[in-house]
Amino acid sequence: MSEQRYGEWVAVRRDGFVAELVLDRPKAMNAVSSEMARGIAAACAALAADRDVRAVVLTSTHERAFCVGADLKERNSLSDAEMLRHRPVSRAAYTGVLELPMPAIAAVHGYALGGGFELALSCDVIVADPTAVLGLPEVSVGVIPGGGGTQLLPRRVGAARAAELIFSARRVAAGEAHELGLVDLLAAEGGARTEALELARRIAGNSPVGVRAAKKALRLGQGLDLRAGLEVEDAAWRTVAFSGDRAEGVAAFNEKRPPNWPGE
């Protein structure tokens, strides 16, 4: 396993075709400062450009928190002009995760609040353990979810449920979060990272060309009517139908052997 640091508080660990994007600011429970946001964005840019990465798992080194959101101590010290300059830096971290071309899985334990929950929402799948506590409390401090929460949460749970959660700023424990669809898989206590990595390895065993195209079709088709969505799907199919991965997949199936994906 190899590790690459992106600033002081973000790391990427590689194990074969799976990369682990690690939030590592334990003294602040992974509160996202400007420097940490830059690290997340830089790590995501490097991952997006790496054709050998087939799945990404977003994890935390803190034993009681995934991420508690924005660094409010830093925010309190910023002038209005500094807040405006900080905004693109903050957005780049969330869009970096959201726009990863390969599947991304969040492994959530402990607190995932505000921007922390938005980082998880930016992933394709959220795995949580029973210690997880999730929520978007921004309106309780006079702002709104600004890392994609007002757009990503209703796509998961519907507009009315998202409104209730955002307007009330309430925290949701793991069991209810699973029932509501805030998280997709509920692992045993302490097992979110292990289960997320296992899922990532299963994904990484499939065609990287096929998986990336499927993710693109899923993302681009959201919100479209069925006819338009099927056109998005057809365009994605055309990008893989004549690929090396498709030829290898069909050959491996007929020869009853594991595929050796060329990734192109």
C-alpha cells in the first residue's frame, strides 16, 4: 500500500485498483478549513486523472467523527471579502468528490454534519455504522447547506423529506438515517470502512470502462424525462460497445476465465 499526502490533513492510500481518500485532521474532528479544502480538491484532481483507480473510498482517521463540517472557528475570523474569496476554494472540495469519474463510497462513523454530510452525499454510496449521526444544521447558524446539500439530499430522499431535515437542522441517528435513505448500507459497529473497502474491491473487479460509463449515465440522466434519459444511456452504451474492455469481457465469458481488463 502506498500513501500520498495532499497538504497536512488529506491523504490518498492506494491498494491495487482501490484508492482511499483519507480525512486526517483529528484535532479538529476533520472540520474543513481552507487548507483542508485545497487538499481535498487536489487529491480528487489527482484521482480523477489516474486511469488505474477504479473505485474510491472516503474515510476518516478520527474515532468519533467522519467530518463535522466547515471550520467555524476559521469562518468566524474571516471578513466578508475573505468569505467571498474562500467560497470557490470550499466549492472545489465538494465538486471534486462529486465529479470523480469512478465510483466513490463514503465510510461514515460518528458525526457527519454539515459539510461533512455533504462530502458523503457527494459520493455514490454511503456506508455507515451504528455510531453515525448525520445532519445539515447550517440554518441553525444562519447559513444554508452550501456544499451541495440542498440539491443532493432531495435527490436521495425527495423534496419534502429534505426540506424537513434542512429546515429543522436536526441530527439523524444511524438507524433512522438508513430507514430514510440517508445512508445506503448499515455495517456493524466499527465496520463501515471495512465494508466500504470490500464494496470498492468488488466494483474494481468489473470493467473500469463499463463502470465509469455507467456512473456517467446515472449522473447525467438524473432529473431527465425517460425518453431523454434513454438517449443519455444510449450515448454511454456507444462509448463502451466497441471498447477493449467489451471485447475482453465477452472473450473471458466464453472462455470461462476471469477477465483481464485493458481499461480502454
